[in-house]
Amino acid sequence: MQKNHYHTAGRDALIAFLQKNPDRQFTVEELYAQLSERVSVGKSSLYRHLSELCEAEIVRKFHSKERDSNLYQYVGDECDCKHHFHQKCTVCGRINHLDCHASADFAEHLMREHGFAVDCGQSVLYGVCAECSEKGGRQNA
Amino acid sequence: MQKNHYHTAGRDALIAFLQKNPDRQFTVEELYAQLSERVSVGKSSLYRHLSELCEAEIVRKFHSKERDSNLYQYVGDECDCKHHFHQKCTVCGRINHLDCHASADFAEHLMREHGFAVDCGQSVLYGVCAECSEKGGRQNA
DNA sequence: TTGCGTGCAAAGGTTTTGCATGGCA
DNA sequence: TGCCATGCAAAACCTTTGCACGCAA
């Protein structure tokens, strides 16, 4: 990929904003609201950028069941996300990277015993994170 | 839930069809095409039924990244899907239930080491299944 | 007979596309 | 200067909703 020929204000602002919040997800609407405060930007351009950034795997697109909308999150380029699973908390929405040998072990088990070549990068484990568990219970189903 | 007062042809046909293909997922469009061959059915009713069946956890709604559309799959009621992971092949689209101790072991590891209470039922592992691997390569990215 | 379930059509929300303009190199 | 990227508006798309009718009980 990597076909962004020109450097433009809107694009830079979008990437910078996402990059500043690597552990958060945003809807297009939220990104539009944030960015249009500072620079002139249209939603169509946002969609175009996000779609391209997703292809380049710099940004990831999620579908939130709770909010029933698409969310975007920066995942960086140097990320070794292809080699570990991701835990997504269904309460707070945060995504944690599971940098742990068990990840690799489990992937290997899947391959050996089940012939299944799991793509860790794509696979998201849903559940409730430690913090939210401690806070007691589930805010939302 | 369980509030279906009446028994109607359209509803029965939908459930029967999904039940006959427990390992496959369908878009609303596909379901509409299949069912409208046999019985009179409108899309709005399909949406209404599916939405209700999802609430009752008889059907599960997935969002397919590849096809970028919502898919529905029968999961039954007696299903112990809450206790094992699911493998989804990104080539053929099939979902396999991972009835295996490693599933539980991994879930326990997540809880013990990471304090993460994973919800297996919601968590889908993406990858390429054994069959598709043997067929060689990837039909679609 | 009663009232829920239905299909149709229209509305609603989100995402994509066409096109002329403006900005980057 | 040439061409890409942009923004606007319209279109396309999927899903929900309103409404009058039909069918199950």
C-alpha cells in the first residue's frame, strides 16, 4: 500500500489525533467533531482516510455491539499485533494486547491439534478486564 | 423473553432453515432469498425475527469483516457455547466449536494471570481451517 | 372475534461515490 | 504546471418504523 502521495493537513491531523490516543476507539462522528474544530475536513475524506489506513493496517476498524457502530483505533505500524491475541473489555471498551507466551502456546495448539492457522491479529477475545471486574459487576450487558 | 404468542409459517420456516444449517452463517439477503422461495416473507419480518431470536440467544449475529455485512447463525439453546472458543475460517467462512480442554485452560490462564474474564461465547478466533489450508493458499485475502 | 404478526413502503442512519475545485509537489 | 486530494451533495446501502390488513388462537 503506502500510496499517500501528498501530505495534507486533514490527513495529518487525523493520524496525529488517533496516534495520541492509541488505547481509545472513535466513531467517525467523534473524529469528525474533534477534527473539524481545528482543521477543515469533510466526512467523506475521513472515510477515505480511515479506509486506506485500515488497509495499511495502521488503523483498525471494530464493530461495537454495545454502541452498534463502527469504531476506529490506531494500532501503529511497528506493532507485532500479528503475534498475540487481543482482549477487549466489553465494559470499558479498552483493548489490551496479550503479550504472553500463553498466546503463542495456544496458537500452536490450535495448529497442531486442530490444523487451524489462527490469525492472532484479527482475533479479539471479549470479556471483562480486571479493573472493571473490581469495580464490581457489569455496567452494561 | 420467549414472547412469541403465535405460531406462523414465516417464523417457523426461518428457524427451521437456520436450524438445518447450524454451522453456517447467512446474511439477511441470503435468508430472504432462501425463504421467499417457499413461503411469503418480508425482509422487515426477517429483521424482526432475527432481532428477537438474538435476544433470546437462539441465533447469533456476527459482523463479517471480509464481506462487511452482518451474518446470522443458529446456536441453539442447549448449546454450551459459553464454555468454548470458536474458530472461524476466513476462507470458507465456517465456524467450528473448539471443544477442547485447551480452550478452558487458556481461559483460565487469562483469568489467573491477567484478571481477564473472557467470554468464550462472544470470542471468535479468525484463521484458516485445516481443509482450506490443504486446498492450498488463500482464495480471498 | 380479538389482537398479534405480517408485508409493503417510507423513513432513518451510515457509508460510498461523482464531480468540480483547490492544494501539494 | 499536473495531478492528487478534498469537500459538497447526491446516491447507495442496510435497517427500522408506521400502518392497514390478514391470520392464528
